[in-house]
Amino acid sequence: MIYLDYAASTPLHPELQDMLPDVFLKTGNAQSQQMNQIHQKIIEAKQKICQYFHGNPDRLFMTSGATESINTALIGAANFYSRSGKHLITFETEHQAVLKTFHYLKTQGFEISILPVLPHGEIDITRLKQEIRPDTTLISLNHLCNETGLIHNLTPLQAIRQETGVMLHLDACQSIGKSELDLRKTPIDFMSLSAHKSYGPQGVGALYLAENRHVQPIIHGSHPVRSGTISHALTTLMGASYAIAKRDYVTNQEYINHLRQLFLSQLSVEFYAHEQHGAPHIINICFPNATADAVNHIQKHIACQTSSACFKGAASHVLTARRIPLHHILRSIRFSLGVTTTEDDISQACNIINRLMTK
């Protein structure tokens, strides 16, 4: 099967593969005073992670992955700042990890607003300003949409954050290696990160807290943010993957842009892309004349998605929020490219699509 599902999960980078299995053979708990060498490895990994977005390593807390980071940020911040207000805002195109956490918070007595987006997926800033109330404490936004590749402009949100004091949580799990992110220019309050979207291992992520921002922990133990023994191996690998993403950013962007153009140029059936100017590695395409069988058969030969990989069994909620006709949503497929995708992968995939779509 041809793998074009890098937005769901990326393979471990070859340089990280070379670190195996040695990185897992060191034994010890980094919290132990005797394990200074292991503790130092975690410090170095956090520095590498934070160098990508110019953050402070002391404000980075390791988690089991993006979903835990998002839950800790949203539930933890909502509870910690509940005396200031219990109204939270997000958008219909967010990842299910955000939307379902918001619905959980509603059962805990918080008021939530899940706002519609404009037809091309952008935030309706006018509508957002109207929804902000004196008791609004937090806005949560997916920086790079995992289904369409849309990269949100954060500048208007910065102005709102400064004017109102409302905090901003950024789901940046898809951002690393695909877009530039500089917290010196675009400060946020909470940011959720993942490793396996950027050629790191599965099972590890991080939560970044701005200075003077706090969360009430959802995992209780000895630490005020996230308790539990940190995997020094997974943390080391995540740090290495972020360092490589920063080092190879320009080269990788050029290569992925080349693959994207090659992919689109080799399709000989009618199609249109839902996003033209977003992250090049995500290509969400509608084949308006396709049959349901054709879409199903494509997924037997190519690893790709008709919605988020985490949300099976329904039409894409992201495309639905953009008010795209259901007929077109059901004939839309997300292909996502990676640095290990080859030109031959592209040619084979296009041949499969062209053959199945013309039957």
C-alpha cells in the first residue's frame, strides 16, 4: 500500500532510527537525584524542542501525546481560572480532541461557544469579537488544520488577546516542520505539541505554558503540572525530531512543494483542491464525479483519509463546517505527503486514482 497519510502519523526519521535501540537501554528515573545523566538528556531534549518556536524550556512539560496535552491545557486552564470566568470559545473545524474536551467541560458547568468559520475555513474575527464576554477566559485554535492544511493567521487573535486579556490555547501538533512558529512574535498562553506528526515517536508530546500561566493538573502526583515518570528515551527522540525539523525546514518545504505539484499535474480526472495556499503537505481533493465505490477502492490501495484519521464513520466535520455540499464532502479525500514520499509513490498513486475514477 502506498503511504500518503503523513498528517495522521509520520514514520520515525532515519536519523532517529539510527539512535535505536541504544536510546532505550539507559535505565533510571530522571527525577532521581542519582540519575543526573538521564536528567540532563531530558533538559537537552526540551531545549531542542523549544528552539523550534523560541520558547523557554523551563515552561515545557512532557506528556503522553497531543490528546493529553490538549486535555491538560483546556481542562486544567478552565479549572484554574474558573474564578475569572467560565466561558470558553473554540471553532467547528477543531480536532475532536478539542471539541470533545469542550463538550466535557460543558458537563462540568462551563459555558462553551463553538463558532462557525468562514466558507474557506478562516476564523470570522467579527463574530469572534461579538462572542467574547467579560467572563470569557480562553480561546482554543488549531494552528494548522489537519484535514485541509489551512494555516490560520494568528495576528488578529494576538490583537484580541491584548485588548481583552482572553487567553489563547494553540493546538500546534501539525505545525512543526510545516510552518514557521515564533513565540517571540506570536505569544500564546498554552500550546499543545506532538512528536509523531514530525517524524518522532508515538506516545510522547508536550504542553507549553507561557510565563505566569498555570493549569490545574488532571494527572495527580508529585508535580504541579504533569506527574509521572518521564520517558527519557521518547523525550530524547522528540527533541531530535524537532531539531531536524528546524534544520531541514527550507529543504523539506521545497521538496514537498515539488511533490504536491507533481501529484496535481498527474491527475487526469476532474478534481478540485479544498485549500490552495495552506501547508503543501496536505492535499484535500474533491472528485465530484467519483462513485462511493471508487473512493473506497482508492483507500484499499493508498493510505489516505476521507476525514481525520481519529474520527471514522462520518462525513468530515471540517468540510461540513465550511458548508461544502455533502455530495462533494463524500467524494473528498485527504492525501498527505512526507519527506520520505518518493516521486514513484506519487506516480503510482495518481495512476491508481486515474484508473479507479474513470471506471
